[in-house]
Amino acid sequence: MAVQTLTFGCRLNAFEAEVMKTEAQKAGLDNAVIVNTCAVTAEAVRQAKQAVRKARRDNPEARIIVTGCAAQTEARSFGDMPEVDLVIGNADKLEAKSYAPMVFGTPLNDKVQVNDIMSVRETAGHLIEGMDGRARAFVQVQNGCDHRCTFCIIPFGRGPSRSVPMGLVVDQCKKLVANGYKEVVLTGVDITSYGGDLPGTPTLGKLAQAILRHVPDLPRLRISSIDSIEADEALYDVVAGDRRLMPHLHLSLQSGDDMILKRMKRRHSRADALAIVDKLRSLRPDMVFGADIIAGFPTEDDAMFANTLAIVAEAGLTYLHVFPYSPRPGTPAARMPQVSKAVARERAALLRAAGDRQWAALAAARVGQIEHVLVEREGLGRTEQFMPVAVPGTQPGDLLAVRITGTTPEGLVGEALQAAA
């Protein structure tokens, strides 16, 4: 076995997994499993530890390396696992030297190689050839976060906000397009803070404009999760002015109640969120929105939850990532009066059901329409609005005009007409 990666969590982790595999192989590592963890919830940490144990059972002779956000924030708990050979912090996981064979065989108390992430001030622009098994590729443009939401442990796993220089991002996009990729997804931890640490303080909107201007052969550019209160005028301009920017944005919303947003230490209000959605839809009527929402945040009562549930329909949110609140040790929210886990789970189920209804309505409205679909796996692709669609007889990398003929619980069904313009 060569180097295998197991990735949990966000799109940024998916990008970093490709870099880690390349760097580990460059260092001469083989017969190894790298587990790239997520720390956003206690459940994510539990799943990572479960994966470590399974990796050891399935690969008894392999080296097991744990890295990622949970490895950064809970290094000792992973280091104490007998299945683990090495724990690498987020600051070092993208460097070949971290995987050199000489680091193995150290005593148990030395196998945790985790440094102070808060001292990191730069993010390298790693160039990758592509991503295994994907027709679209993620490009890291930013890492870290300077905000301190009361529920979130991620700044302590990722460190301060830092941006990849614009020229390196453009070069990465050019490389991917030259290798046949037809969609690039910009990703990071807090990508709407992009550029604040760079000379001239460029913004995410200006970065998107530069990519679309300097990579004219890129058919589709997609932006991942954004903090809507940080959206800049250049981003609005590119939404309105370039159809190659995909009409799908995922909002870091978290709640639809002003008091809960305040206790979360978010920087937007309920009215702000609705205004941003309305403005973007006025510029691009086909724009659709997803959102991260936490159910059962400490002190959330029935009325507060009702405000959050209502915003799903008011904002027309169709792709919900719903998390029952999970206390993270060391965060302010963990010390607030807690909502019972059973209530949080019930509220999460209600939110997911509301999101499912919104999604079903959007899917029904697409029947009979012609969509531009990028095929990601044989017979399965995604529309510009990120809706999955089954298109029999198509191959990964095809970019096609597809007539939508029906829906299923999993997505849309369509028939290919021709290559998309």
C-alpha cells in the first residue's frame, strides 16, 4: 500500500488531503494512512477516532498518522491512542519533512508533533495537479480565522486568518484548467476575509474577478461558504456580471434569531442575512443558497428556535447543513446554560425537514428546464445551482446541456442534449 488519506470535514480538508499525499510521497513515505480530522463537533472527533481504529485493523502493518483540526486541538487524546504512530499539527501537515521516515519509531511521549498554530502568519499556495476522482477541483485561497464565535473551536485548530497571494491562486486555476478541470471551487476557513493580510488588501470579489479575467478557459468558478456580512462590492459585481460564477452560495448563518446570534458573537443580524439574500437574488435571479445552522444553541428557547425555523422559508434556503449544538471544551458557549441534547436533536430534525421541503420545491421547478451539467462520476453530475442530476450515458468531465425530465429523492433526472456552450 502506498499513502492513503482519510478526510473528514470541510472542502479545505479535501484540498489539503491531495497536498499531504503528494508531500508524504515526496518524503519517501509508503504503507501509511493519513487521517485528516475535523474538530467542528464532538461527533466529528468521535468519527475520526473510530476511523483510526478501523484503519489499524484493516492495515496492521501500516503507519497511522493523524493530523487536521482535531489533532491540533486534542493532540494528546490522539497521541494516547495505541493505534496512532504520529500526530502532526495543522501548521506542519503540508510539509514533506513532517512525513520523513526518520520521524517514526520515536517514544510515545514524542510522537505528538504539534506546534503553536497561533504563531503561523503565512499560508503557502500549494499547486496540485488535480484531485483524485473529481471533475471539479478545490483551490485553497485562505486559512485560519480571526473571529471568536462563542461556539467555535476552529480558530484554535487553524490559527489566524492568512491569505494565499492572488497570483498563486490564479496560477493554480490555470494549471487545473490545463489538466482538464472544468470547475474550480475556492475554499478556505473564512474566505470572505480574503486579502486583509496581503499588500493592497485585495478582496474575495477582486480575486474572483482576477481568476475569471486571467483564466478565460475556465468554464465554472464556484465559491464555497461565505460570511455574508463581509461580502464586498466587487463580489456583488461579479455575481451580476459573469455567468461563469456559479449561482450557488453557502452562508455561514448559524441562527435566525437575533439574541442567539448575539450570544454566538456573530456579526450579522437576522435582517442582515435576509437583506444579503435579497440583494444577491436581485443581481442574479437564479441564485440559490445553502446555510450552516446550529440547533439547540445554549439558551435557545422555543420562540428563538421558531425564528430560525422561519428563516429557512423566508430566505429560501435549499441546502442546509444542520448541526445539533455540540459543546467544545474551552469555548464560551460551553459554559452557557445548555439545551438538552434531545431537544437539540428534535430541532435539528425540524430544520432538516424544512430544508428538504425547500429543496423539493426547487427540484420540481427545474423539471422541463435545460441545465448546464458538469458530470463528476459516470452518469451523475451537478447543475450550476449544485443540484445532483442523473444523466445516463455520460462520462466524468463532460459539460453538457441537459433537459431535466424528473426528480428522485436523491436529485434530478435528465437527458443530455449537447455539449454546453
